Amino acid sequence: MNRSALTVMCLAVLLAASQVGAISPSDDLLIAGAARTNRWIADLYINNPGDASVSVNVMWLERGQANPNPAFRNFNVGAGETLILDDVLHNNFGFNRAEGAFRIVAMGGVVTANLIVFTGAGDPDGTYGSGFEAIPASAATAAGESTNLTGVVLTDDFYTNLFALAGANGATVDIDLLDPSGALLDTENVVLQPYEPWLSSVQNLWDLASFENGTALVRVGAGSMVILGSKVDRRSLDPTTLEQEFGAGAGSVDGTYQFAIYDSLGYASGGNLVIENGIVEAIYGTYTNYDKLDNEDNFACPVIFPWGFEMPPTPVEDFVSGISFTDTWDDNSQMTWTVTFTLNDGLGFSGTVEVVGSNFSGDDAGCNGEFPAQTFEGGKSN
């Protein structure tokens, strides 16, 4: 593979969701959080993986209210095309400021979607932000079901915001905070109207001064909803998205799992992993590891890598003890990956990713050698 294609491939995996299904296609998609403020803008990407054109309604759902008849814009997305709506809330809906969520309904086919919320090119400290993947309404957590958000934190260095979006019948939700041992620290009840977006900082949700490495256990008593988190660095205000665990297909390991890999500095990248008939058929992902340092201030290897494209199909049980494979580029530079994980009842997985780089030169010479291990976590999306 030509390493000059890295950026294009990363965008394809993270933003556009090509036909390999990096995020789940549906004719009814929910994005739990979106905003345009004096700091944040949002770009929306909608991909049509099918063989025929699709008519798409992009609906804007305002925070803090029911949205039975939301404002919407209609677009036609051709076969295999990606619709890119830059600064969607301003350019397509006419808002200078807005806070809420999106619902995307496709007619005549299915689509995938991803929203990138970021500071924009005018930020004097550089552009940063995070991506919110669209979740099929059919995969929303429904009455009697639960889901988890791991990595929730409230410290002097980080805090977490929680975003949720109710389905067509609203949602009644209990949100428990668990410590790493699974002990209950606090709980809060949230009631949402039909298609109502919700946002809360954890410092306003639970009656605790501080905690770290928490898990939000979200239990839906009525209706349905989707939820995500955003872990924010207090110093830089740079957020990292925390994805919900999906409950689709419990009991079977087969399916598509969305995942994230985290370095020790709190930066994350992600992608998806596909299991068919108990075989891990594919990993489509991106990889960064900023805690490989030249010194305390410089990143030795700031490159964003696609990874997994040379992994052979492997039985899922082999990953318990770890499997290794090597991705090679045209200049013979290589990344050798060792991936270890265990599955949790066909719902999700957790493990580690270890990497050794070789044959890099020039500006990328810092990518040689062993990288610190990263945490590898995912949940089933279909």
C-alpha cells in the first residue's frame, strides 16, 4: 500500500463509511449530539453504499424539547457517493448557533453517516474535535435493555459530557455510575420526550466531587434512546468520543463491532471489526499513538495509520492469547501488530493493541521501534 494514501484511507474509514461497512447502514439513523457555537462547527458525511440513488431527509432536532415535526433538508445521494455537508447547521439550516441532534431518514435504500464536530480553521491553537457516528434507530437501547459507556471521568484534568437522543416514543432512563469494581456510586433518572436530545456534564448529573475510570450503566425503562460520551481535557478542551456498547445479537459472536483504541494520553482512534461464523474476517481501522514521545513535548510518530488490511482471517478464540500480523507499505515500511482481546457474551470485547514499527526513514523515522500498548475496546453494532 502507498503510504501517501494514508490520509485518504483514514477519512474513508472514519468519515465516509465505504461498502465494507465501517459503520452500520440503515434507512433511519440517529446522531445523539451536534452543535454550532462560537467555538464549534459540524460537518456531516452521508454515504450511500448501494447500487441506486437514495433520497435522504436530514432532520434537525432541537435540544430540550420534543421534535415531532422537525426542520429538515432533502438531498439525493447517488450510488456509491458520499454527500458532504460542510458546516451543515449554518450552510444548510441557516443557524449561527444551535444545539441538538440529527435524525437521517433514507428512502429507496440505506445510508451510513458520521458527524465531525470541530473547532474550525480559525482556531489559533489549531483544529481539533471528535466524530459522532450515526446509530441505526433499530439498534437503539429499548425498554428493558441496558448499555454501557466506559471511561467516564471527573477529575482536575478531565471531565465527561453525556449526550442522548430519545426515539419516537421518548425515553425513561436510569443512569448508574459504577466504579471499576462494578460498585454503584450514584444514580440519576432522566425522562425525555419523543426525539428529544439531551446533554449533561457528569458533574451536574451525579452528586460526586470527583471520580475516574467510571462506567455509566444506562438502563431504559420505557421508550428507546441512543447515548454517547465526550471526555474533555480541561487544559486543551480537546474532546474524545466515548461510544456506547451495543446489545444487538447477544449470545452470538458474529456481527460487526465498532471499536476504539486509546493511548495513555487519552487520544483515541477507531474503526470496526467483522466476525463471521466465529472467524475474525476483517479489521478496518485507524491507529494513532501520541504517547510514543521523543521527549516530554514532542510526538515521535504523529502519523495516522490505517491498520488491519493484511490480517488473515483468524478464529476469534485465537485472540485470547494474541495474534500478530504485519502491514507493509510500498516503501517497505512496516507496522507489526499484536492484538489481544476477549469477548463479553457476544456484546463487546476488550483487550490491547501492541505495535512495532520498522523500516521508516526521514520525517517518519520516529515510527520505528516499539510503541506503548493501547487499550482496545468495542461493542457490537449489528
